[in-house]
Amino acid sequence: MTIPEAGPAPYLPPPAQSGDYPGKTMGLVGLILAIFFNIIGAIVGIVALRRSKRAGAKNPLAVAAIIVGFALFVILAIIGIVGGIAFFTLTTEVLQQCDGLSGQEIIIEGTPLVCP
């Protein structure tokens, strides 16, 4: 029994671009995480961007996750530092003015406070 020879394979057109690319979902997850967990979202964005680049695709969601993650981290760090300095300054001032005045009321910048 002989098997007939097959001819050339029929031409199949390349698959249509559906707008989906490797790392797209991960880029979206990274962007959402970047809003709430800044550094984690930025790291997920970096991983998604690397996956997309390996496949030769652009990933604007991953780029946005990286930018938003690091920008929010810096902004929140600055707010934390300024808030910490303000708290430390106020606490130091209250403790200095309350030195030896336990239980008495003092006024700092128009706000009455009872010394600890």
C-alpha cells in the first residue's frame, strides 16, 4: 500500500490583529495595583513591559503602571516626610511648654491643650 504524496500546504493568512498582545492583562493589573500599592504595581508593570517587548509589541498600560507607581510613591513619601516633620515639631513644642505643668492647660497657636 502506498501513501499518496501530499502537495504543498495551503496558504493560511496570518491571524488578524485583535489588539491583544502579551502582557496586556498584566499591564492593566499593574496599573490598578500602582494606584493602591505603588511599588508592587510598578514592578508588575515592568514585568508586563518586558513580556510585551520580547513579543515585539508596545504596552502603554505597562508604561502607565510604571509611571503612576513611581510617581505616587514619590508623592506619598514627600507627604509622609513633611507630615512627620510637622508632627515632630508640634510634639516637641508641646513637651517644651508643658515641662513641669502636668495636668494644666496651655494655649499653643490659639489651641488649648492639657499637658500630659
